[in-house]
Amino acid sequence: MAALTAVSAYVTLPIGPVPITMQTCFVLLSGAMLGSRWGAGSQIVYVCLGLAGIPVFAGGMSGPGVVLSPTFGYIAGFVLAAFLTGIYVERFSRSSIVHLVVGLLLGQTAIWICGLLYLYAYFNLYAGVETTWPAALTVGLIPFIPFDLVKLALAASVARTLSKYVRLESP
């Protein structure tokens, strides 16, 4: 799943400081299909590869300097999202579309929260641009909600289909 997350980083639609990619679809799928430990582990591998200098982040970015970019909070949120999605589907079921969507929405919300907190801190503490929470929401969340919900629906459909063939091992 780390490889799929990396490849999907190259499918971008740049709209401001945070580009739209297909990454969140694969992040959520990693939790839904691999479970909490393996899903989060795959995203840790992805983040470590990028920080080590392999160009796996959106737009081919890489290296430790990415930590000082406005998008790093979303990237860090990938690990938490996969973990939370995995925990939810381990406790409930992938066979129920309702449980699956709730688990995926939990993971997506983790990405949004981590990304927004980091974006707000980035602008106010590092970039020296005084930013309010409404401004951070306008730049870092609101434009992405429709796209993220479409990717979530795609992830739910794929996970539901694959769950008939792939067994989720509980920890």
C-alpha cells in the first residue's frame, strides 16, 4: 500500500498550498484492507521513504525539508488515518457498507484534523503569515471536502469488493 500511496501522489490537481491527489483513497484502503497495524505500518514506510529523499510525496517532493512545508500535517495524518480506519473495521465489519463508510470517514477526519492543525501552525509560526482558523479552513479543508468524499466512496467500493476475497486478520 505504501507503493500505491506513492504512485497516487503523482496524480495531482494543484489548487493552492495543498494539492488534490488520490493518496487519501489508498491511505484509507490501507487501513480498511490491511487493518490497523499493517495499514499504519505501510503509511509509516511511505512517510519514511519520502523523508529519506525518495520523491514519493505530491509533486515529487522529498527529503526532511518537507517537514517545513504546509502539507506535511496531511502526510503525517496518513499514519493516524490508516490506524483509525483499521481499528474500526477490525472492531466492526467490512461487509457492512455502513460500518465501512464510518471507518473510512473516521480516517478521513483524522487527515483533515492533522492537516489543518499543521497548516495553521505552519502559517502562524513558521511562515510568519498571521492566519485565522476560518482562513485555514478556507485554504486547507473546504475546497477538498467534495473531492475527498468522492475518494472515500471509491475506497468504500473497492474495499467492499475486495473484502469478499481478502481476509482481514485481527491483531
